[in-house]
Amino acid sequence: MADKPTKGLADVVAASTALSDIDGKAGRLFYRGYDIHDLAGRTTFEETAHLLQCGALPTRDQLAAYGAELVNGRSLGALVEANISEIAEKQAPMEALRTLVSLSGAENPDKDANSAEANHRKAAQLTAQQPILVARYHAARTGAEIPDPDPGLSIAANFLLQITGKVPDPRQVEIFDTCLVLHADHTMNASTFAARVCAATLSDMHSAIVAAIGTLKGPLHGGANEQVMRTLQSIAPDQVAGTVRDKLANGEKIMGFGHRVYKTEDPRATHLRRMSEELAQAAGDDTYYRMSKEMEEVVLAEKGLYPNVDFYAATVYHYLGIPTDLFTPVFSVSRMSGWTAHVIEQHADNRLIRPDSEYIGERDQKWKPIDER
Amino acid sequence: MADKPTKGLADVVAASTALSDIDGKAGRLFYRGYDIHDLAGRTTFEETAHLLQCGALPTRDQLAAYGAELVNGRSLGALVEANISEIAEKQAPMEALRTLVSLSGAENPDKDANSAEANHRKAAQLTAQQPILVARYHAARTGAEIPDPDPGLSIAANFLLQITGKVPDPRQVEIFDTCLVLHADHTMNASTFAARVCAATLSDMHSAIVAAIGTLKGPLHGGANEQVMRTLQSIAPDQVAGTVRDKLANGEKIMGFGHRVYKTEDPRATHLRRMSEELAQAAGDDTYYRMSKEMEEVVLAEKGLYPNVDFYAATVYHYLGIPTDLFTPVFSVSRMSGWTAHVIEQHADNRLIRPDSEYIGERDQKWKPIDER
């Protein structure tokens, strides 16, 4: 093979999708043709998941039916129930989710079916299950009492209830719900692409989602929001500019900035910045928000890079009382809605994803018996 | 994004690798510059895994050191030991391997490290562990007594011993060892590509391997060898030609034929055909071999398609006494050596794999409140 690869498949169009679209130059993001700015704050995560998985924003009747599916999907099954405590004790959050979702496939009644109907049922179930898995994982490792899921609460409200143990403030629920909407889908990001590569062998939904979870775990992808918080915590609040400049001068990567596709501000960051500021003011301590703003200015001035979705998500989650090592799991709670929609779409019009490679190693090696090597 | 995708990334060069190379027109396959015909039957699976993971065919001293690592890697760890029986009872083979490998990451002392040294240790350990997982899974679900791994036996010999419960015939061991060599690596196949997409976020070795296992599971990839055997078992031995022609006329896909990259015979199929014939004659019943030959002739005549690696692997595994639903797990036993080598290579010179997509959905959707939808 003589061709050179486009390293990292940058700008290579790898698939067609009707789920989301990015205009990187204008800084715009669309879910099924709806501008993210029209959805954020006006449409719930449940409606957004329905939009992605079922093709349209739901009517009241459709939302009631889908919501009932989501409430049913909250029960984890005997096998996960029996093993979640031990796994929580032995595996870090994203590792544990990888194992638990793999395990949860065992008891799915549709497990061997890739039909559209089976995939839709699995998509709703996985979307409902993921926040419960994260909350139950956290309770198991901390030994905290965890309230049962409340069928009257939304995914966002129920998650904050289960993670913090307190009935959440309604405005905090709205903000967290908007975070889930903003993270739901994002074209051919690495975890979604991994899910599609897996599904394109006609492997099943759970295999594809497990591949996506393992991929989101990486610090160049979903792991970045956690790194942002750890960076903020490692810097003295009055030495942000100097520390960031030193890091950049040392060639260190500052997580939460820059994006392969956006050439201007990520439209999700606009909402997250605003929500971070609001939560900081409500908390009566805006230190991390102010540090973030200063960091943003320095990185833009020095490197010309804009904050991405991970940057202000970090402080938003922090102010909502979510433990730092659950930031990437929270990303997975939202992205599950998009991943599953992509698997449905891949199976509906499938071709094996099997690229070529360029060979760069030794050629014409002569085999020798072991004693002559 | 206006560009059209190359569906399935066919002929798109997605990565550079020094591990393997295919000349699809000439029907040639190379591992690090060695022709597969020079390796098959002359080089053991352990030597091949060393070639892929460490860069060269080993000297005697290198093989002794690597072999010791492989023997140590056979112990599964307390967490897998405690859970393998229940998982074997509840999950099908590839599902169970996906869960068990995810679980096995928990106790790896290098789990958070992506350094070359840590990745090499993990690669050897995963290569050693995979055949033990398959054999222990099978013993757990059948309730059979399973001999302990014998540190004096090769991976191939030990696997046949543990699966069949009998000390294997030396020629059968040679043949199975050659099968493992033939399946070890194959450029940017779907499971390897999934592993690299995952690893390119700087996620860890176990996450990438779990993604690969889920991807291999699909019937358009590793799942095909099992489908070949089920097809042979579903056809009356004296009605092969007619049945295959009918299937083709009905638009059915005959598994085990054709390959995206090879335009002539897959060089692995040449070896597997020969070994299938030898085992059939030794078994004193060559029915499935003769049926395979006839099937091959019909598919070539009708569709111009050649057998791929999966086609004669099916009957070889069958004659070796391997249960049909373990054929894809056996593929994973071999391919683990290549997957892990690709993760080492990806981490050594990394860039996030994040392609673009073409948007084919609705545009300019106007948001409406739920009661107006």
C-alpha cells in the first residue's frame, strides 16, 4: 500500500449520519437539524434522547410512552445487582462502567437481536440504566445510603438526588439537565466512531456501547473534564496566568481547549460558561469560575485556542456537588443517548468499517531457525 | 460538511503500521516483513506473538524470557476466579470474554500506565490469559473437570488439553499452533481498528482490547467461522451444490467467502485447506472437508469469490474437537497477540482518531413547544 494515511482521520468523511451536524467555522451544532441553542434550556434530556433515538422531538403522548420505558429501564437486573459492590470496590469509575454494561447485556431479552425494534428497546434501557449505574457505583464505594430511583423524577433530578443524597434545588436540576442535552451527541467523535466500527461487524448494541465507554475513558476524549478540574485544583488562585504560561512554555497540554472540528468557540461552551458563572454566584464562592475565565483568556492569547465542552463542564459539575472522578461517567450518562442512536443508524444501513493501512516496517525479511537469529 | 464518505472506509488509508502488510492482488500477507508462508508451520505462536509485540523473532534467550512471562500470565486473578462461573452461566462466549477481560483489568498492577514497558507487560499477560479464559469458561458452563495449565506446554498444546480434557496428539498441536499463527494479525481489520480508535484517546490497553473483543464478535468479522460450521451442518452432504446455488439465488450471503482486501486467494486459506484435509483423513470421515471443497467450487464459479481465513478454519477447529461456539473465541486467542501489538504501536506515536461525517438529515428545524408538535 503506497498511500499515506491522514493521521487520525482528520477531515476524512467516515460515515453519513442524520443525527448531528457541526459547522466548525461558524461554531454551530445541530441535533437532527435543531440548533443546539434552540434546544439547550428549552428541551429536556428525555426529549433530546427521543429526538436522537426516535427521529423527532416527542409529542406529549410519545414522551409519556418513552418516559415509561425509561422508568422501567432503571432496574439493573439480578446479575448487576449481585456484582456492583465488588466491582465498585475494585475498579475505577469508567473501568467499572465498562464491566457493568458488559455484564448487563446478559439479561437483556433482546440480546441477540439487531432489529430496529430491539435496538430501540436497548437504547432506551441503556439510557435509563447508565445514571443509575453511576449513582449505585458511587454509593457502593462510599458505603452511603442511596435513595431508590424516584419514578416521578427526571433523569437529571434523580441523578442529583442519588449522588448528593439531597433533594436537589430545581434550578440545579435545570442546569444539569441542560448539561445532559449539550453532551448528547457530537457527530463522529472517537467513542461514537468506536461504537459504529463495532456495530458495523453486526455485533450487538451492548458490545458497541462497551467499546464506546472504554474509548470515552481516554484523557484526549471524555477524560478531559476530570483533568480540567484537577488542573484548577493544582493551581494557586492568584497565580493562574503565570502558571498557565509556564505550562504552555514547557509544552504541556492544557486540557479543555481546542477541538479538531471547531475553529471558533464551541457553542456548548457558551452555555456551560454561563451556567458555571450562575452556580458560582449561587454558591457564594466563584474562585474556580474566575480562575477558569482567566485561564481561558491566557490560552486564547497564547495559543489561539477556545474552550471546548469539557472546560466549563468541569466547574459546573463541581458546583453541582458531583465528585471529580465521576465527571467522565456523567459525560457517558448523556452520550449514551447519542451512542445508541448511532448504533441504530449503523445497523439500519450497514457496511463493515474496514480501512486500509500504510505499511512502514521492514520488508523482505528472511526467516531463520531460532539458533541462527 | 459537503463531502461524501467512502462507505465503510474501503480503501481509505487510516493508519500506518509496521506490524503487518497485505498485497491483496498477489494474495500475500506479511508480519513485520516475513511472508506468512515462511512463518506458518516453522514458527510457533509464542515466537509470532514476540515478533509482533517486541519487533523481532526471538532468540532462544528472548523466547525463554518471554515464555516465562506467558506462563506467569496464565493466572487469572482473584476477581476473575470469583466470577467466571456465574458469568459463564449467564453470558455467551464472546459476551463473557468481553466482561471477563474488562474485569481482569482491575487487578493489573500497571492498569493506569500507557508506557511502552507497561503495555508490553499487559500484552504478554493478555495473550497468556485469553486461552485460559476460554478454556475455563467452557469448563464452567459444562461442569467438566479441567486440568490445570501445564507450564511445560505451549499455548496451543495447553489449550487443546484444557478444552478436550485429553493429552493432545502432537500433530494436532502443530496444526492448531499454525492456526494461531495464521490469525495473529491482519492490518486494519475491524477489531484491530476499534482497538486503535479506543487507544488513540489515550485510554488504556484493557479498554482497547475489550472494544476489539466486542467488535470481533460480529458475524461480518470473527463471528464468520462459527457461521461457516453452522452452514455446513445445515446442508445435506449430497446436496451441497444445489443448496448453495439456491442460497445465492435468494440473495443469501455465504459466510467465509470474499474479503475487502484480497482479490485472489487469501494465503491463510491455502494452509487451512491443507490442514483441514489432513485432519479429515486422520479422523476417517472427510464429509465436512469434501462439502467445503464443493462449496468453494460453487461459490467461485457463481460469484467469483475465494474462501477467506474463516472458511477452512471452521472445519479445522471442528476436527480438533473444539465446540462450534468457541470458534470465534479461538480467533480472539490468536488475534490478542496482534491487537495488543497495535495498541503498543498506537500509544507510541499517537494522534486522536476523530473523523468527520456527512450530514444527511433534516435541516433548519424550527423548535416548537411540546404542545404544538
